[in-house]
Amino acid sequence: MEPDFSKYNLEELQEIKEALDKDKYPEKYSRLLDAIAKHPSSPIQAKTQESDYALRSLFKEYCVFR
């Protein structure tokens, strides 16, 4: 049975990352890294949201379709 990483908070995910043998379980490790990156309180996710907002703002300012 595969763990549902979406049910863990970011601190728990980091603890799992430290404990998980990435050589023995490469697919599980990859899914874990994805879960960390997509976690709402992840710095990566926050940066992505900031970038998305900045791109939308630039698009609205400079791309006018007539």
C-alpha cells in the first residue's frame, strides 16, 4: 500500500524525506519530492504562486487584444 503524502504536513514530509531510502524506493522518493514541492506551505509552492501572480500582472499590463 502506497502512502498518501497529501495527508501529511510539510514538517512530516521533510522527516519522511530524511528517513526514506531513495536508492531502495526511487519511485516513492520521487512522489514524496513532488508532494513537498506542491504542498501549500512549501517555499517552492509559495514562490510558484508569486511567479504566477507576477506573470498574470505583466500579461494584463502589456498584452492587449483588440
